[in-house]
Amino acid sequence: MPIPHLRTLLLADALGACLSAVLLGLVLPAFDERFGMPRQTLHGLALIAAVFALHGFLGWRFGGPAPKAWLRRILFANILYCGLTAGMVAWHYPTLTAWDLLYFPAEIALILVLVRMEAKALSAATPS
């Protein structure tokens, strides 16, 4: 499988973070009878995702020809976000529904796939 360009990964990361921000901030709270994760937690995770989206878009637009530092930062931030999300799932587990237990592990899995792609691209990129 070819390794995507670093800027392409920044854009993909930003778009995914936008989707997470919308889902966590708007969609899931609208269906709070089906989701047990507290609204405040959903909004906090949405805010973090929005910040990640901004970082990704800025890195994509202004990262220049070698945006390794931008991608490295978002890679580590994504790992921390996955840990935080897993922690929130564990903390709120007694109140979670089957929908929560489908959504959050799926989100974490998708982010970790992206993290793996980012790590491969960073290791294959020429030093900058």
C-alpha cells in the first residue's frame, strides 16, 4: 500500500476531526435518550476534536512543503485523545448504552488506523 503524502494525511485528519466534532457536539446529544455518555463529556470531546480539526487544516494549508512537525503533533494528540475517550468510556461505563459501546470503540479504532498511517508516513518521510 503506498504511503500517503503528509499534507494529505493532515487534511484527512482534519476532516475526520470535523466529523467527530459534529457527531459529539451536535448529533449524539440530540439523541441523549439513546446515548448514556453525559452531555458535558460529549461537548468536551467535541471541543477537543474541533481544536484538532483546526490544527489539521492549519497544517495542511500553512505547513509548507514538509509538514512533519504538524503531523507529529496531531499523531501524539490523537493517541492522547483515544486514551481520554477510553478513560471516559470506563468512567461512565455504568450509564452507557449499547450505542455508546458501538460508537466510541469504533471512533477509537478509526483514529488508531489513521495514527498508524501517520506514523508510517512520518518514518518514511525524508528528514526536515
